[in-house]
Amino acid sequence: MDGVDSANKHDVLLAMVQVLTDLDLVISKSYICSDGRWFMNVFHVNDQLGNKITDKSLIHHIQQSICTSRRGETQLKTRTIGKEKHTTLEMTTTDRPGLLSEISAVLAELRCHVSAAVVWTHNTRAACIIQVEEDSNHGSIMDPQRVDRVQAQLMTVVNAHHMNRERPSVRLTCQATGPTHTERRLHQLMMADKDYEEGTHEKCFETIVTVGNCREKGYSVLNVTCPDRPKLLFDTVCTLTDLQYVVFHATVSSKGSVAFQEYYIRQTDGQTLNSETQRQAITRCITAAVERRVSHGLRLDVKSRNRSGLLSDVTRVFRENGLSIARAEIGIHGEKAIGSFHVTDAAGRHDVDPVMIGSVKKEMEKVKGVVLVANVSSSNNNTEEGQTRSSLGTLLWSQIERLSSKFQTRKS
């Protein structure tokens, strides 16, 4: 259990939660209490297997990281992927089967090596952050003309399937820049793309969000009830922060597989949510934030020697066997490349045919040493990520510690 006293300011709660989640710690309970300029946070944390944290060096690291974040003395080490200086693509577009395969094929053809990538899909929309290097020297793509060519080719491929131009189908940036927090940036990209609007996707979970007012104390009260899963607190607090709300008091707990969150909030200007329009807006945005990271489909873990064109080859096999990628994380560990893919069938159904998976495994064996492991857990089991994170995820994030961007989004 970690207890934290700190000066109350906007972003400080998110910074502390970010420290804990980036260390792959599971926050089972949290109590947040603000009083004037100060607040106290209490976090109950365990490792990914549910064990108590006993390693003294890890405990010391947690304490130092939280102290740094609350004082604001130095920039937090953010969970990113890739190198400090890199070329990064950011994209939001309409999701469709084979999308990542098409994108990675274009990059391979342009001799851009994908060194790391994270892809999320939600509510018919897709967002991705992809780090690319020059295939020849593994350096950043700095030539402005080459940057423009990469962007133009990707725009052409992605927009080829979109006849309705009223809403931009893709926004893409390509710059060499320093790191920011990848997962927070993905939330921002999807929110900017309005993935919180009502969609036609199949709902395999239920999120209940209510908003009221505590008039005697001058707070708005946000309640969220949903299936419990790792990083739920981060996703909620991240979105509240980006929506310009300050959390003054909060209680977070779970019972069985259900999580309960209650937040006493105000806008940064001190106002509460007084209109129905405001309440509906925050309800939609928080619901989307909670549901974006829910595991869809069967998890397939891939390991291989790092080489050019690898992502294109792997995603091509998925596409040719009728599998659609719902979520993905890919990165480099020394000379090895590792990735985690959540796949559905082409119609978006979560129960993937085992015969199809067998066919995919055989095809992967032909792709220059690629090893594929199917996770046979329930396709929509929200605890799956926490159970398997210690093997793939810990390795992935311990090595892939820098990516994303501070980009100004450029509209197509």
C-alpha cells in the first residue's frame, strides 16, 4: 500500500497513477482526498500475479518516482516505445480488416523499418502510433521530402476505401521528436477522432456512467461501474485530466470482476457540470475511455528475429487467413522482435475458429523464423491482460521505453 501527501495541482494525480501503471502494478483500491491546497492518496497495489510488493529496490524506486512526479522537479520517465529521437507516425482512421497489413506493407515498400507500434480500435475507429527508421541505417527519417512521400503514400492507401469526405478519414504526423506517454496520446487521438460517438460494434461488456451534483460541497459526482481490468484507473483519470476536470475526492474499489469508481470533480475553472449537455459529454467520453482497452478477440503472441518487413509479413498472414486485428503492441528486444495481437474474424466475432488458428501457425512457420503462440483464454476475459502481461508485457515495456510524439495533429 502506498500513501502519498502532496500539494494539490492539476495533473498531479495522473502523474502518480501513471508511475504505478507504468511499473505494471495493479491498483486494486484507491482513496483520494483533497483539502485546500493539499491532498492525500492511498493506493493498494500488487504485482501482475496478485502478490504483495516486497522487493525493497522496487519499493524505493516507486517512492522516488512518485516524489519526483509530485514535486515536478524533473520530467517523468514516460511509458513510450522506441528511441528518444525517432520518427513517429500518428494515425486515426476508420477501422477495417487488413488495415495494419496495408499500412505496414506500404512502409516496407518505402524501406521504412517499423521498430515499434501500438494500435487500438474502438467503435469502428482505429488509432496507431508507429515508430519508423530508415531501413539502411536505422536512423530517424529527417529528409523533409522523404517525410512528405511517406505521408502521401499512407494517405493514398488509407483513403482509398473512404468515399465520404465530409469527415477526414485520416490524420497523420511524421516528425523526429522527444518522448511523451504513448497510451495517453492514444486516448487523445481517439477522443479527437470522436470515437465516443455511438457506433455499431458488438458490445460484450457493460459500462454504467452517472453524473450528479453534491450541491452542499460544490462538486459534481461521477460514478463509473464496469468490468474490472488492469489500467482502468489510469484510463479514467487520464481522460478526466484531458477534459480539464480536477479530482478532489475519489474512491476506487472492486468486488469480484466488477470495478466501482466515484469521483468528486470540478472543472479547472472551479465550475461544476450544470447542464445536461455537459453531463452527456463527460458520460460518453468516460465510457469510451473505459472501453477502448478492453480485450477483443483471441490473443496471439509473436516472437521472431528482428528484420526489415517483419510486421508486413506477419500481418499479411493474418489478413490472408481472414483475421482482423483489434489491438496490437509490437517492439524490439535486442535482436528479437516481439508482439501481441488481439484478433477477431473478418466479421468482428470474438470466437475465432481453432482450425483457422492452426492454419495461421503453419503459415507463420514459413515466415523466416516467426513463432506464434495462441492464448486459449476466453476472448473477452478482462483479466487476461493482467495474467499474461508478466511474460510478454514486462519484457516488451522494459526494453521499449520511448515513443510517441508531441505533435500538432495535421488534418488530411
